[in-house]
Amino acid sequence: MNIVVTEDLTKIYHTGMKKGGVTALDGVSIAIEQPEIFGLLGPNGAGKTTLFKTLLGVTQVTSGYATIAGLPPDNPVSRKRVGYLPENHRFPNHLTGQGLLELTGRMYSMSRSDINTRSKMLLNLVGMSRWSDARITKYSKGMQQRIGLAQALMPDPEILFLDEPTDGVDPVGKTEIRQVMMKIRDEGKSIILNSHLLSEVESVADRVAILSHGKLIKIGSVEELTTRESQYEIEAEFGNKLFDIPEEVGKKISLAMDRLVVQLTDEKKINWIIDQLRLKKIEIRSVKPIKITLEQSFIETLGDKKAGQI
Ligand SMILES: Nc1ncnc2c1ncn2[C@@H]1O[C@H](COP(=O)(O)OP(=O)(O)OP(=O)(O)O)[C@@H](O)[C@H]1O
Ligand SMILES: [Mg+2]
């Protein structure tokens, strides 16, 4: 099931500063599954926050549409299905962790007994039960983010929007927040994660989308984005045996220490390579697709985009 759908979503801000306005989203079509952790990536000004605001029903679209559980984002029923942890949030200083969850529950018109059960469960989920009676001002950045996650989860949303949830959090805190995100996903919910920390997105997300200048330029699983298309590393006992690759199959990128890296014209051509190695009695030790980090993939994707524009 798709909890969030956008179809040809376009948002143009008219501020009078630029003739024709600023196109923040340009024909974006995505579908978020349930459950999944979906990473939303893009350089500054790519349109990530605008997409969040559209899905939260606080910004009107120029054209196209978006739905949350089949309803428009500004529909009161769909709003109840959404939890949100904004970037750089500040909770009222006088509140305790427990107090914040109670206030949130009352804002969602939850009953007293629902507020009690749910806040207890969530404090436990985010590992904050011990500090529930301490004031938020005393919390570390990591604890503030964890209590922020708990308040975003108070209405039992089906989809959670997290804007830079680990910004300013130390490595231990980051790991804890990552574990909470995975627990939430394992309970059947979806998360849209907006983060500039690509290594973190790589370790937690199921799928990723890359936005640039308001356009969706890549979407796929983390596995797909971190595998170089049709590139393989073959470990075999080449010794001083000659091994040539015809142009229609691909080209050698490097061959050193019995490790051959090839760029194939097509994924299936790996079979040709294996057959040839066998024919030449070159013993194969391993054949692996070339892996790259999400950060490399992101930089290469944006680089290709720029090259394509010239
Ligand atoms: N309220 C607004 N009025 C006019 N232009 C806006 C408004 N909000 C955003 N923009 C413009 O829309 C484009 C997309 O901005 P947005 O804030 O969505 O990007 P972002 O991907 O969230 O960037 P960042 O990584 O810096 O947070 C930018 O060119 C920005 O200047
Ligand atoms: Mg932003």
C-alpha cells in the first residue's frame, strides 16, 4: 500500500523577486510504501522542505496533487495520520518530557487514559522513561531529539516526517535515534527522512530519492543506488595470461594483483566474461558488483545532472 503519493507535483513561489517565480518542485511523482524508511536527499534549495510542507498540508501546490492515505494532505483525517519532527525545534522550556507528551495528546483530543498509556509506551520506545520528569532544558541534544520523536508519535501516525533528526547529536545518540527509526518501521509505519548525513541515510533507509532544482533525478533502493551499474570486480588467477574484452562486451577499467575491474555494456555480459575465463582455464575466485557509498552515488548523480545540462 502507498501511504503517500505525489503525482506531477509542481510548486512555484511567486515573491516578486524573480520573474515567473521560483520553481521549488517541478513535476515530482513519488509513492511511499508502508512500511518503509524513505530518504529524501538533495543539495540546499533542491525542494526538500517544500515537499515536506506540501505533504503536511501547509503549502498549496501550483499543479499536480499529493495524497496521504488516499486523502488530500490538508484533510483533517489525513493530518491525524501524520507525525512531524521539524528541524531545529524548540519545545517550551518549562515542560518535562512527560508534560510535553501530555500537551501533545491534549492537542490531538486524546482521552486521559490514552495519553497515559501511549506516553508510557513511547517514553520506553525512545529510551526516555528515566528522564520523563526532568525538564526538557536539562536534556542533551540527543535526548531532545528522542523526546521529539516521541511527541511526533503521540497521535499514532502512519507516516512520520523527520527533518534532520540527528543534527547536532553525538555518535551514540545518532545510533539510538537510528534504532528507534528502525523499530518504528518494524511496527509497520513509514518514515520520510530528510538528512544531509548520507552515511546515516545509507544505514537506515530502504529507498532514497534525490531532488535537484525541484526535479526528482533519481529514485531507488539503497542497494540499487550504491551499486555501480554494470561494473564488476573479478578476482581470478590471471597470472600472465592475456585476457581481452571485445568492445561489444565492455572494457577493462583496471587489472592488478589478479583483480580485474570491468565496465560492461550490459549486465548480462558478465556471463560472457565467466565463460571466457573458464575457456582459458583461468580459475575464478570471486565475481562481485562494484559497491559505492551513497555519498559517492549522490555526488555522481548530481555531477551527471550538471553535465547533462551543459
Ligand atoms: N516561502 C518561500 N518563498 C519563496 N521561495 C521559497 C520559499 N521557500 C522556499 N523557497 C525557494 O524554493 C526553493 C526550494 O527551497 P527548499 O527550502 O524547499 O529547499 P531544501 O531542499 O529544503 O533546501 P535546504 O537543504 O537548504 O533546507 C529554493 O530556491 C528556495 O529559495
Ligand atoms: Mg530544507
